[in-house]
Amino acid sequence: MSKSLITPGPLLARVHSPADVRALDTEQLPQLCAELRQFIVDNVSIYGGHFGASLGVVELTVALHHVLHTPDDQLVWDVGHQAYGHKILTGRRDVFDTNRVYGGLSGFPKRKESDYDAFGVGHSSTSISAALGMAVASRLKGETRRHVAVIGDGAMTGGMAFEAMNHAGADPGSDLLIILNDNCMSIDPNVGALKEYLTDITTSPTYNRVRDEVWKALGKLSHFGSSAQEIVSKIEHSLKGSLLKSSNLFEALHLRYFGPVDGHDVQHLAAILQDMASIPGPKILHCLTVKGKGYALAEQDQTKWHAPGKFDKVTGEIYKKVYATPQPPKYQDVFGHTLVEIAKLDERVVGITPAMPSGSSMNIMMRELPDRAFDVGIAEQHAVTFSAGLATQGMVPFCNIYSTFMQRAYDQVVHDVCLQNLPVVFCLDRAGFAGADGPTHHGAYDLAYFRCVPNLVVAAPMNEQELRNMMYTTYLRAARNQGPSSIRYPRGEGTMPVWRTPLEEIEIGRGRKVQDGQQVAILTIGTIGNYVPEATAMLVRSGIVPAHYDMRWCKPLDEAMLHEVFSTYPHVLTIEDGCIQGGFGSAVLEFMADNNYTSVVRRLGIPDRVVEHGEQLELHRECGFDPEGIAAAVLKMVELEPAAPHSKLV
Ligand SMILES: Cc1ncc(C[n+]2csc(CCOP(=O)(O)OP(=O)(O)O)c2C)c(N)n1
């Protein structure tokens, strides 16, 4: 049972499910909004999490739950980081203090968590496709349900959203409402021509006049019952006119466009949503909102308050640990600064990020070399092929994509970059367990999905110095037109307070022996190797001194080093913060089989199941590769699994 420190306001306290929101008079909705907003502020300030996005959709959330009959009606949130209000109104208020905590609520909508979470999300731009699928299913089954996708202007820049609208516009029989939650922000300021377009519609006097007339007419719709369809057609023809229609992007895709409307006027929103229920077919409602609405600091610095961490809700001070001595940097910052250093050596170097300038620290290059760093919007596929295009012209692109989001762009990596052997450097941030964001964000699969791709070399540094040297080495590989490379590193801080080491070229496919030992060799890839000294200290107490190899490259493997390992050690343990199937450990097993060695090999890594959210260390522990888990695995191997009498088959 959770012991939340937060007391909901009196009206919110009476809301146990959306039925209670539906039962309210519309005059009570503003108060519910105020209490819901306060509850979110109270909660996130104490327990952390995403912030500004949920504050921005408080009115939309309340209006939707007042009008829709969820869970029969299907409400799909895009990305889902803005769905805190939805969670609180749908029966999870009293356990909301467990949000994003190990064993607690997920920070994103999740089907397994609640019937009200119609679709699991985390990655952006999926909501329209999913809601359209639901709408078509309802049509085929003869059910009358409403289907609503709520998508931000940032998520709307993703290609999938357009693929889905293109399809939806050609399916007039499906009841789909897309709500465009337009706050002009992604995590960083939204970018691109679509943003300009949405601003144009918002400020165009013609649109605003038309909008007012449409709403006036719409207000009367409910009285006309079955003739609503006819009235809608009349509205469309008489008010919008063909010129206006073809100049509206959404209308051109055959989606009826309504708006823009004030997304903070809850009573008006509820009335509009009610009216729109009578309008059949695919349609879009353009709502204008302010990210961080109601918490002044969050409105002013929307990027900082996207997910600020815990803070003092009165002063707005974001709590940061204070240390007496210099601390190691975040890996993302090592990437950001090192990229600028390399870019200053060679003007062909450019940086690409799909909507993560702050998260990846590409913003450092965007500030220092603005002409050579590109935020392309939430468009991972485009980011990769755009990089490929740059590479064909002799540029040296560093394309930084979180490991989990790179899943989106796999075909582009294979087809556009690697088959053509183009010199793009991929930097995969948030590799391994992402932590509190959970399974939608864990960077579990990249070692496995990249090591099978021809021409690509696959690296993972154990510390900051290795990251810098790998960036420099893969830069040289790209500058010499020798092919594509990838480097993965995790979320969070490294281990070296003094990290600005001289850039050195290192040998591709050459590992590093960290420590000699007997009986057992531990082979690690990436930063998980930093657990080995602690595990070793535990093992030494049991009389076991394992050797440790930091393999550095998952592809090509250091075969000379593996020959040394397999001909010396009867027991070999591989460790990776990545999926156990097909990853680094699998590569080592393949080597062993191909070369007829017979050591006992055990692999630690992310198992073949969905691992939920929690602190990175908690998840490593759960999966048995925290320091204790590593020590236990070595002990078990040595004590219970005697090695074969011959270490090499003849
Ligand atoms: C495929 C993918 N790429 C990147 C992200 C990271 N991300 C999470 S929220 C977000 C911004 C979304 O902006 P918007 O849809 O406008 O919502 P807002 O936060 O402004 O409410 C981004 C880029 C993601 N979730 N999915």
C-alpha cells in the first residue's frame, strides 16, 4: 500500500473513475482542473517525472473524460508522457506516488496496467495509426465507439503520423477524432515547416473567422439529430470554400479540420467534444495549449521543465546533489563536447539529432557551430537517410539517436547506409537499461540488431576516455571513407572526473585486458565492465581472482584476444547491458563454436522478457548483472560447473 504524502483537493478526492467526471456539471470542471493541476505539481515535485506536458493537457484530459465513455470509447495518448492527469482520473490517483518507481505505476499508458490505457506508448507518433486500427475494427464489428488520438505538434512531425492520416483520410467510414495538442514545443522548441504552418493557421484572420462561424453552426448541431451530416456538408461548402479547403493541409488529406481552439477553456472544450460526436468520419481538432500551463517557471522554460526531476514547488528550485569534489560527467555531455572538438578539426563533420538536442547534448554543437548541427524533428528514419545523403557528398555525419529510437530506423541503417558502405557514425545514447522510463525506452537490442549488419563496426566504451577515442577513431574511419560505425553508451554519468583526455586513434576490433586472473575470464562490453572490480573484490574473498577483458568492439571481435581467453580459461563469463539473445555473449559463443573451444561459458545480460522500469542498478540486480549478481554467477560456474577436461576439441 502506498503512503502518498499528497492529499487531493475535495472534488478530485471524489473522482474514483471517469464515471465520476462524467457525472459532474460542466460548471464544476474548472475546479476539477485546478485540483488536478495542483495534484500533478505536488506529485512531480516530490516524486519526479515528466511535468510540463501533463500540465498543458489538464483541461483537455478533464474534458475528454467528461464527454467520452471510456474505456468503451478508446482514448490513445501519443508518447504518453502527458497522460498523468488521465492516470489520476482513471483510478490510479492513490498510487500515483509510485509513478516510475520500481514495482510501481509506469510513467506511460500501458494496457496491462489499466483498461483505460487503450494503447501502450512511449515512442512517438503512433497514436493515429493505433486509433485508426481500433476505429476500423469497431466498424467491422458493427460497434459504435468513439476513437480519439491525442497527439502533440512535436509527435506530429513524425512520419508515421502522416502515414496514418493519409490512410485515415481515405476511410470516411471510420469514426476517428485526432486532437492536435499544439503547444509549439517538442522537448526542445519544435522545428520545421509544419510548425510554421500550424502557427500560420493559428494566426490567420480568415481561419479565425471561419472557425467562429463553424462553431456557431456546430453549437446548433445537437438539435438537428440525424441531419447533422447534412449540416456539416453545408458548413464545409458554404463557410470554408474550395480555396480554403485545399490550402488546409488536413482538409487536403480528407480530414475535417476544426479549430484552432483554446485548449485551456475546459467548458468550451467539453461542449465542442460533445458536438463533434455527431460528426462522422475522420476529423481533427486543433487545440492550442501552453506546455507547463499553471506553473509559471515551467511555462517560461519549457525545455528545462519537460522532466525537471524533484523540485521545491514553492521556490521552483530543482534539487541537484552537491558534491565537494569534481564529479564524472554525463556520457551525453562527453559526446556533445567531443563532437565539437572533432568538428573543429574537420569542417566536413556535421551533427544530426531527431528532436533530442538537449537529451543527447547535440545542443552544444548547435550553439557553437549552428550551421553544422541539425535537429530534424521526431524523425529517426529521416535522420539516418539524411545522414546517408550527406555522406554521399563527402560530409562526415555524426547521427545521434537513442538506442531505443534507433529501432525505428533500422531499415534506413541497413538499406541506405550499410549496403552502400557510407561513412556515417551512429552514436546511440541511453543504451542498456534506461531506468525509470521503462521498457519502451530500454536500449536493449542495439548490439544484437547492429552486429549482424555488413560493413558496420559496433563499439561500446567502458569509460569517457574510450568514448572519446572511439568517436575520434570512427571519425577517422569515416573521413577516410572506410564505412559506417556505431558507438553505444548509457544514460547517466561516467567514472572519470577528469575526462578531457587527448584524442587518440585506437585499433578497431582490439580489446583491452583490464586484469589478469586465474580460472575465470570475465568479458564485458561497455560501461557494465565498471561493475567488475566490485564483483572481483567479493570473489577474492572466496579465493577466486577472475581475469577481466574490456572487449570494446562487439564487431569486429578481437579474435586474438578470444583465442588467448579460450586457450587459458576453463570458465568464461560474458556481461552486457543488452539483450542476451544475439548480442555480445552470443558473438563470443559463435566464436567458441567456430574455433572448437570447449570452455564453460555463461552469459549475463537482459533476458528474453519485458523488464519493467526502475533505477538502472535495480534492473541490473533483477537481471543478475549487478556486482553481487556477477560474483554469484562466477562462483556458481566455478563451484558447480566443472570445465571440460580439454579446453579445445581436437
Ligand atoms: C520515436 C521517438 N523519438 C523521440 C522521443 C522523445 N520524446 C519524448 S516526448 C518528445 C516531444 C514530444 O513533443 P509533443 O508531441 O509536441 O508533446 P509535448 O511534450 O509538447 O506535449 C520527444 C521528442 C520519443 N518519445 N519517441
